[in-house]
Amino acid sequence: MAPQHRRVRARGMAVGAAAVVVSAALAAGPAAGAVRTDDLRPVAPAPDGPVVTPTAPAVPTAPAVPVTPAAPTTPEAPVVPDAPDIPVVGFPSVSVPAPPVSLRDIPAFGAFLASDARGVARMEQLSRWLGGAELRVGHTYLPGNHWSDIEGDIGFLESWAHWRNAEDDRMLVLNVPLQERNEEGVSDREVRQLLRRGAAGEFDHHFRALAERLVELKVPDTVLVLGWEMNGVTYTHRCGPDPESWKKYWNRIVRTMRAVPGQEFRFDFTPSRGRDAVPWTQCYPGDDTVDIIGMDSYDQPAGHSFDEQVKEPYGLQAHVDFAKAHGKPISYPEWGLFRNGDNPEYMRRMLAWIDQHKPLYNTLTDYCPHGVWQCDDNPDSSRVYKSVLFGRTHEEEPDTTPETPRPVPAPTTPGTPLPPENCSPLDLGQWVEYWLGGRLCLRFDWWSRTR
């Protein structure tokens, strides 16, 4: 699982020892890395030079201590984890709000951060921004320029395989184009010819090579999103020019890849939300070759409310109903902001929808204009996303079969105070905190937020 920034504590140390540590830190004056947990502004990446922070507030004058005070329960003094030699100063005044759903009932989630090894590195960074939330889903794409790309002759697959195998409960999601020249504006006539050639088995060997490559990398359980958004007009692997040949082609690819020894692949059929160029139900290749029914769902078109996204033909509700009728789990490989800009209402509603319907996995597309971490254009939506997912962990595998939808949890209020980024409150015990007028907060990774 992803690194956790959990509070580290040790028992048996006296209150006096904790007070000495605190007093020494306060005597040192202002320090880089000291933050308040009630600062709700988005934090920009730190500059390359030394970090300068405002002078820490003065320690409140302690009230008179009774001559014979009752001995407090021995507090748990902190053991500070390895970090740069930076004094610890700060007076947090709020606590982290409880997650809107049980930590034992959280759909697996992650984000698309980049296709190559940079995306792998950013998984840990995003986890820290989310208070140590476990990002169990890594999502990347094969290029569709040449058949060699589709065969997996790409160096960054090794980095993703290493990330996947670092923890048993992680999931690797790989989008796979069905044709080379996949974004070159190939005509409908040529697409139709290519689909028929694929349906006849001409391209089987490319997908056999991909399956063998993934087994060799020890990621035989990869989720494969084949020919995503096939109901649109963007890709050479689109379905519209010949739906029947498209379905036959999909089925050949799945049978070819399942025939490779050692494979445990799951195949995700993922249209874009709505009708688009053709109804996506016309492209569905059948229950025998589809393991997951996904949907890419962005906040569009302009002026379209979330309720309309739910109720529109071939929209969110139709997707859930279709998957239930076919006995398949759902997924959201791509979702995020778009035509309606920084839209915190969409972010609240989509997160609540995911919590209600429990997809097998979901991955936010995190770059502008869709994202909330790598994109600075959406601060209000960023606040909502962080407040809902802050500190989430996974103690159970997500359900892999459809179930009756559960009540939608109440959306988190946008203004709910949050702890600052990479900052862990120190539990010094009620007695020390009484004298200090609040808790101290240790800031991790104060020097930068590499993007």
C-alpha cells in the first residue's frame, strides 16, 4: 500500500520530557516547516531556496496551577520520524473530519498522473497530499502510434509493474489501443476496413505479444481497457463505422490474450458517457468476453448539471443499470472536470455517486483542465476532492459483483477545515496541550511538492 503518514507514538515517557522538547522548539523561534492546520488555502510548490514562514504565535500564559493538582494520566509522547533538522512549531486548532463512509467500505481509487515513470513517482506524492490515502490503482496508457507500442515494447511498463508488485492489493489499469495511428484522424472508410481485418484475425499476433509481455513482467492480473471511448469519433479504434466487426474484433483479442499461459487479465469495456457518435450499447461485445463495464465521465457539456449527467440517455444511471443487468461490476477509468470549469458541486456529486455505487475502481484524470492536484485552475474542486479522500485507507477488497446501491453519504461541506499538506499533529497529552494552548504539528516534506 502507499506510504502512510500516520502519527508515531511511544509509551512510557514522562510529561516533563515532552514539555522540555516542546519548550526547546519554541525557544528556537520561527522555523521552516511549521504550519497551522486551519490554513485552508491551496499550497503552491515550495521555492528552491530556504523556506520562510511567519513568526509563530506567542504561547498563551498558562493559568495558575493548583498546589496539589491531580496527577494526570501518563501521556503518550511522540517519537519524531526521520526528517530534516527543522524545529517543530505550530498550534493546530482543528481535527481531521471523519470520512463520509466507513474505511472498510471504500472503492479502490487512484489517478492518472502521467503515462510514463513520472506517473509512478507522482503516486506517492499525491498520496502524501491526501494525508497518506492509499492509492491502490495505478493507471497508464499504451501509445497507439505503432504496433510495437501496442505489443508493450515500452520501457515505462517495467516501472508500473514494479509499482504494482510492491503491494499485493494494488491494481494496474492499462488502456490498450486496438489500432496503430490511433489518433491520426483516419477516415471512416479506412476504419471500417481495419475493423474487418481485425475481425478476421489479422492482428491477433500483436495482442498475443502484449499478453506475453505482461506475464513476463509479472503483472498477469492487469485490468485491460480495450478500445476505450469506442462510441466517439476520436480514435481509429472507434466502433461507429462497423459495430458488428468491432465486436468480433474485440472478442478475438480477448480470446487471443486469454490463451497465453499464466494470464489472469480482466477486460474492461469503457465507452464515454452519453450517446456520442453511436449508442455504446450497440458496441457491447458480450458477457463472455467482458469482465467490467466502465464509463469515462467528464463534467460536460457546458451548462449540463450532474442530474442531467445521471438521467441522460446512456448516462450514469443507464450505465449502472446495464452493468447490473449483465452481472458485471462497474468502473470509472477516466473522470474529472471539463467544460464547466472549477465546479465543486460536480466534484461533490461525483464522489458521492462513486461512494454509493461502489465501482471496482476509479481513477481521476489529473491534469488541466480535468484535475485537482497537478492543475491549479480548480482550487474549489481541489478542496472538495481532498476533504473527501483525505487519509482514506483500504482494509478490504472492493466488491467485485453488483449490489443494491447504498444511500449517498452527505457531501462534505467545502469550508470544512482541513489539516495542512504533509503535516501530522503530535499527541503530547492533554496536560501539555493545556499549557501550550493547543497541539503542535510536524510538517513533512516541507522543502517542496515535486510535480
